[in-house]
Amino acid sequence: MSRANTVAILKAKPGREADLETLLLSMCRASRDEPGNLRWDIWRDRDDPGRFVLDELYVDADAVQAHRATPHFQAYLARIGELADRIAVVGEPVDVA
């Protein structure tokens, strides 16, 4: 089984910090309950409260693709552009404990 990790860095647009946090929190339960999800965590930058980091771990790339097809991810995609600038990296393990 080859794990897949997604890390997304989201910087809220001015005045949209609370809206971004609400959107991210709305994703937690549904994302964590997906088959193939091992971790779905939200972190806030302590030096920049408008910057959030999503740390997601899935059993494999197919689980990531399944996540991207869910209604909650599609709802996120529909709104994220108005709320934040986003960088996402989908990783494959090289040397992971």
C-alpha cells in the first residue's frame, strides 16, 4: 500500500479569515470519515492567523482521487478561490516512518 499525503497552504484574503476557517472546519468530519482517509488535520500559523495548513494522509492515490470527487470537496473548490490563495502539494512517500 502506497500512502499519499496532501499538504495545502491557504492564505486568507483580507477580511475573509473567519469565512476560511468556517469552510475548513466544515470539511473535517466528512473528510475524516472517508474510506481511505488516515488523517485530516487543520493547522493555523501562530505568527499569521490568516494562514492555515491542511495536512491530509490517505492510504493511496485512489483515496485522494475519491476525496476530490466528494460533494464536500467540490463545495470547497467552489468557494476557496474567493476566500484564499492556495498552494497544494500531493506527495508520495520517499522515506516515511
